[in-house]
Amino acid sequence: MDRVRDSSASVAGEAVELVRVCRAEYRAIGRLTERLRPTRQSIRTLQTQFPHLPPSTLLSIFSQEYQKRMKRSMVRHHAPDVVKEYYQRYRSEAKTRPAAPLLLELANQVDLSPALLARLIVECFLEERQASVASRHVLNNMLREPYLIPDLLLAKHVEQCTVNDCCYGPLVDCIKHAIGLEHEDLLRDKLRERNLSFLDENQLRSKGYDKTPDIILEVPIAVDGHIVHWIESKASFGDDHSHHTYLNEQFWSYCNRFGPGLVIYWYGFISELDCQRDRGILLRDGFPSDIVTLCQGPARSRV
């Protein structure tokens, strides 16, 4: 595993742990996740097997690998006869074991995300109750606020799924959104500490830009000898699938429009992916400490 601990990357006394994982080790992690469910215990299992990696990095990798697994099996789980069987099994069990975490147990038995199973069951419940397909708005509101579900027992079981699923569901969506905003704020703070002038995404959109990176530097900098005009913040681990998707949907267009730039995967990335530097895309797993400005030399934090 190619991993770097660099205390010199700390800013204002903060210790920053930088993480890069070679593809071979990433595949080893992926093989282990195939046998795991989206629970806190699964993350603890990963920590036991890979104690040298930060828990946040392992959670990001596990979440991405688990979502790929769910997408591969989605057609099977959404077949009408299968959905009907899940619903009937739940209703039958609810009559005899109402106090048990029935949806969590069923999700584990059929290898489906608890939050995704809860969605299927609530959808069936509403169709049975209303004799029509429930609107997406109503369904989403009930998953976000289970107390809105008319059946109190089902509401309790849905809430259990939301709370215990670490990869899917409205709670996970809120957490991911908050973490993304937090790292964008962190990036802006670090730029200000180094007196670097920039425009953020909101400022760029107000100027009429439709598709922009998180940061455009008003004066370019150099990192590892490479010029950087823009910076993109990703509060996730950079794996092959996500990185190539971002390349095609975002990064190459940023390069064409604004010039070469820097992508920060705050939870690390597969080290072999940092192979596009000559084409204008530099990868880092934290804010760089070796910044050079065009006029001033190495950038320094304000005291």
C-alpha cells in the first residue's frame, strides 16, 4: 500500500493524515466488502483487517462498493413478484413478531440495503391502502419522516432501517451533503490562510457560468511543478469508477475551459489514478503544503 503520513501538511496546528491506496489493496478491500452488510459492525470488521487506514476512508470505500453491489442486483429485487413476496413476508411476520426488527432481518436475509427495502415495503403498503401508485413526493416524505406512515408498527420498522443503514437512506443523504459542504468550507479556509485570491462556485454561477469547479484561482499556483488554475473538492474516496465518471462529466471540461487543475479526494484515492498530470489533472488527498505562487514563491500561512 502506498500511503503517506505528512505532518508538514498540517495547517494552524491541525494534523492531516494523507491516504493513498494502491489498486491491489483496494481490490482486497473490495473482496471483503462483498461479504458485508451496511452496518457499523461491518466498518469495525474492515478496521480490524485494515487498521492502517482511517475509518472515514474505509467507510467511503465500503459505501461506494456496496452501492455498486446494490446496482448490480436492483433488477432482481425490483421484480414485481419478488417485491410482493417481500411485502407478504413482512406482513406475516409483523403479526407474530411485531417487536422484532423485521425489516432489518429481511434485508439481511435477501442481501438488500435496509433503506432500499424499506422504500419497497412502504410503496407496497401505500398501493394496498390507496389502490394506486404512491407519488414520489409522498413516499419520500414518509421515508424522511416515518411518523407520517399511518401504520405505527411499519413506521417503527422503517425508522430502524434508516438509522441502521450506513450507505442508503435520507439520513445518509443528509450526512453526505453536510460533509461535502464542510470540506468545501475547509478548502476555502485554507486558501484564505495562504492569502490566495479565488472565486468559489456560487460566485462563478452569479457571473453566468453553468458548470464550474468548486474554486477558480484568480492567480494560478504551482503544485509539484504543475500549474493549477482550479480546484475541485471531493469528500469521498477516488476509485476507478467514480474517478473516470468525474473525468468524463466534469474534470476534462474544466481543463478545456479553465486550464489545468487540482482535484482533492479528502478520503484518499487509488494511487495509480494520479496519471493525468501531463494532461492537466493533478490528484491530492489533502490540501497541498508545497504551494508556489507565481510571484511570491512558496505560499505561507498567515501568523
